[in-house]
Amino acid sequence: MLAVPIQALFGQLLIGLINGSFYALLSLGLAIIFGLLNVINFCHGALYMLGAFVAWFLLEKAGIGYWPALILAPLAVGMIGVLIERTLLRRISGLDPLYGLLLTFGLALILQGLFSNWFGSSGMPYEMPSQLLGGQALGFMFLPNYRVWVIAISLVLCLGTWAVIEGTRLGSWLRAATENAPLVSAFGINVPRMVTITYAFGVGLAALGGVLAAPIYRVSPLMGADLIIVVFAVVVIGGMGSILGSIVTGFILGILEGLTKVFYPEASNTVIFVVMAIVLLVRPAGLFGKQT
Amino acid sequence: MNARIALLLALALPFSASAEITGKVIKIGVLNDQSGLYADLAGAGSVMAAKMAAEDSGGKIGDATIEVIFADHQNKPDVGSNIARQWYDVDGVDVIVDVPTSSVALAVSQITREKNKVFLGSSPGTSDLTGKACSPNTIHWTYDTYALAHTTGSAVVQTGGDTWFFLTADYAFGQALERDTAAVVTSSGGKVLGSVKHPLNTTDFSSFLLQAQSSKAKVIGLANAGGDTINSIKAAAEFGIVRGGQKLAGLLVFLSDIHSLGLSTAQGLFVSESFYWDRDDKTRAFSKRYAQRMNGRMPTMAQAGVYSAVLHYLKAVKALKSDSDGRAVVEQMKKTPTDDPVFGKGSIRQDGRKLHPMYLYEVKKPSESKGPWDYYNLVKEVPPDQAFRPLDKGECPLVTAQK
């Protein structure tokens, strides 16, 4: 197995990058939410699943296809996010992050349980949009067009979000509120509204990830639960709340996982946690976190 | 002194309870995956099937009622073992049925033997349950890895697929399925070029499929099940594996998997089943009754197997008028030929193997299907003596000891 031809290795690296782009998209949302709300949003995976289900409902019940769903599903889930933030998370703001973790974990279990009950666990198929069918023969592998699209859109979104947070006035408010919320509100900025919008945006990103994943995998109640633990590891490795850290780590760990699938496939679902343990030992605040 | 008396009493208890129905209730425990990747092929459907079998047996035997309980073993052997012990020791369960995930099934079979109860395995695959790990308290009902290998596996080899690469779920079931299928391939003159073992419950198979692709094998054998098989087949379609000339052999595919994949992805796939709802009038009648109570879902062979197994178990208890000695109940079940509306006539062998024909189906094209759940065309029927491993080849101690 060690004599892997260099060309096959390229293929595996590319696949790792594709999975990494899902990790990046989800951990980005988590990092933003943790940064501003100090909430470890455990229902992120469930909302990712919800995004896929909204897309499925739109197609089955209203005949609305993939492209509109790409906008509509994140909006719908974003609205649910507003509801969650306003009615639940706001009540526990300022408390230990553990409360937020438990609350959102409970929410995740409820959502997954309800959907498993209604739809079963093996999920429903979701057709790939016809514009993205087929793929490119690269010589060393066959690259499906849809996967290229996934890498592209997640790169654009990740870099765009990073640019907004680092380079615009809105972003500077956000960063300032993360550091010292009372001071920012003293400058006349509506911090509670900013918190709501941030949460909605974060879970909207998760929903978008769900829509992107629907044609590749299935629309299944467990799709989020399978992914969320890995994504949390990504956030921890990258450094809790570090935006750039979560993006970069997402892609790197996708690649690392891909390589493990070649050299020692049995360990492919544990390698990320091994890395997490090592990083926590050596740099407890994560690779990109502020060491205090 | 008191402790000694208690011990003596405890030793005497099983004897005083013999030859009657313990606790005036026949308690059937359905132990399976209620929430994970095998929940649709077994799960709540198996519980419903057991309940239907209890109702169809009259709901009572003498003045003892029949009760069905269930639990979620989460596909983890430790969780499953704990539940089995709790059920047998505390809750008075007489028989455990279903138990998908071979690693859990092997553990439950061991515990059942220790406690002298009954285990009726419908969903587990590993042929070791009636081989090296066979038990006088266990019956393996619906299918096993040997039967899958000799139905789907040999059909694929016969159509020219003589070089294989396996994608194998990394636990007891996947390994047994790969072993049994590889034996079919090599004994028909074919070659196994390699295999990759993936963790149970994997989302992304593209990396493994790429390895299978570069092996240049004609056939990629999927030695996995449930959600893992669905994900493998979807990724293979997306990465152009089939268009590139390689063939997929889904060695264990359930009806619920096809439902989830959709016919446009699954068409043309060979499937081995011991039960398909649309086989004859009796299976249709049973499945219709089942579907009415399960939101229109048709039963898989695993769920139908639970119905058939529980029905036969209750017949044996009725004949013995006792459920207290698990070994005696199983012996009675083996003595009586089986006959029920879902599997037809059959028998149970000394090693615990239930015998019935296996059927090779091909998944219909979307244009051929008349609607939801109309998915299969029959290719051929494989008689039990060809589908299942010969009695003397399994190394089952129960068989070898008799000689």
C-alpha cells in the first residue's frame, strides 16, 4: 500500500480538499458564533441537516430546484436561527459557555430525533442539478464538476467572510464587540441586534453547507451528527473563535484525512482526533488561537 | 450461612421454574439499531414485525400473554451486551430477536448461551454465527454472508467479473462477507486484486473508490451495508466508476437502501434477498398489512425475517407449553419444519441455520417501475442447498461433536 503512485496521490489530495471545504464552511460559522456569542453551538450539525431538508422540501412540495434553494434554504434556516437566538440563547448570555453547549446540544437531539422519526434514518435522494452533472477527466482521476463547484463556492464564501470581518466597518464593530461589548454599545451600536444577525449568518452558512451536501450524499436526519464532531475538532485545532484558523484548519484536516484513507484507512475516522489531542497538549489555545 | 442458603435457593430456582411459562408472560426483546445507519432496514420495522407475529399467534399461549419490548444497541457490542444481560437477568426477557451488526450479534449469542435463553438473528450477516461461533441457543434466520457470496457474488463472476477489489466495512460482518465472497471468486478461477477496510459509518467514499479504480479490477465488491453501501454507490456514480467500465457488486443491499438511493442511481444492481414483498400473493398480503402500520414502507428481508422467526418460536413454545429452557425451545424449533406466509416452507439445521431459497434480483430501470417500492426483477432462485454453506464445512462444534 505504501507504493502509491504519485498520480493517485494527487487524486487523494484533491478529494481531501473537497471534504476540507465542507469542514471549513461549517467551522467558519461555528468560529464566528463562538467569537461573538461565546456559545459553543452544538446544534450546528442539526441546522446543516435542516438546510438540506429545506432544499428537499422545496423540490418535493413546491418544485423549486437547486439554485433557488441555495439562497432560500440558508435564509429559512437563518430565520430559525434568529428565533433560537432571540428566544433561547439570549436568556443564557453571560453565563458559563457550558450552558449554551447543553442547550444547543439538546436542540440538536430534538431536531435529529424528530426528523429520524418522520423520515427514517437512511434518507432521501436529491438530484444533482443538470448543469453540474458529469466531470473532467484529469488523467490521474475523474473529477466530478459538482465537486469543483463545492470547492469554489466554499472558498469564495470563506475568504469573503474573512475579508468582511477583517476589512470593513461592520467587521470592525463585530471584532470590537467580541472584545468588549459594553464599550461598543456605549458608542451607539446595537449590539443585541448584531449578535442576532451574527448567529443567523453562522447557521445560514451551515444550511448552505447542507444544500451543497444534499446531492453528493443524501438528505438524511443523521448527516449533521456524522459531521459535527469532526467540525468541532477542526475548530478546537484551529483555535476557538479564530476565523482564519478555522478556515485553514478545515482544509488542512480534510487533506490529512484523505491521506490517511490511503495509507491506513482503518484510522481515517480517528486521525483528526489524534491531531486534536496533540495540538491541545502542545498549544492548548489551538494553532491560530491567542496563547494566553 | 444465609449467603449459602441464598445460593442454594438461587441454584434451585431454575429447576422449580422449569416446564412452564416463566412469569406468565412470553417476553420478546427486539434488540437492534433504532436510530443509526441500520435503523431503516431493521429498527422500528422489526419491532412492528415482531408485534404482528405475536398478534397472528393469538397474542396469548394458554394463559400467558405475549409481550414485545425493544431497545437501541447503537451498533456497539458493549451497549448491546449490557442490554441483553439486563433483559435476561432483570426484565425476564425469554428471547432476543433481530440484532443487526454482526459484532453485536456474536456477543448477544454468547450471552444467550450462558443464560440458556433463545437468540433469533434476523439482521446479522456473519456466517460465523452458524460456523465456529455456533450455539445450541441461536438460530440464524434470514441470510448470511455465505449465502450473499453464493448468490450475488457467483452471479457477478458468471457474467465475466473475474477480478475483484473489495470495499470492506472494518468489523466482523464486513470481514466475513469479504472472506466468503473472495472464496467464491477464487474457486471460480477469478482473482482478488486488493481490498480497503473503511470504518463503520463512513460518509465520504470517494477516496476509497479512487483506490478501487486504480486497482483496475473489473468488479468492485461492496462488503458493507446500510448507509455505507448507499454512500459507496452514490459516490461511484458521481466519480464515473461504472461509466469507466468497472462494475459494482453490492453484496448486501436491502430494499430500504434502494428506496433511499432512487432507481436512477441503483438501476441494474444485482441484489440477493430471501424475501421481497412482491414475490407472491402471500408476501404481498403480509407486506400490505405491514405497510399500513409503517407509513407505507414495505418490509425488508430483515424485518420479514423477524416476523417469520417469532412466529416459529411461538409455535415451539406452544408445543412445549414452556419457555423456560432456551435450549429445549431451540431444539423444538429445529425439529419442526417451518411454514409461514413470508418465507414459505423451510427447515432449521443442526448448526442453527434456517434454510430457504435465496433470490437474485436486478434493480429495475426507472421506466420499468410502476411506483414507489416496485424495484426488483427476479433473475433466478437459488435453492437452499446451493445458497447456504454445507453443514460439514462450517466447523460448527455442535456438528463435529456429533460425529
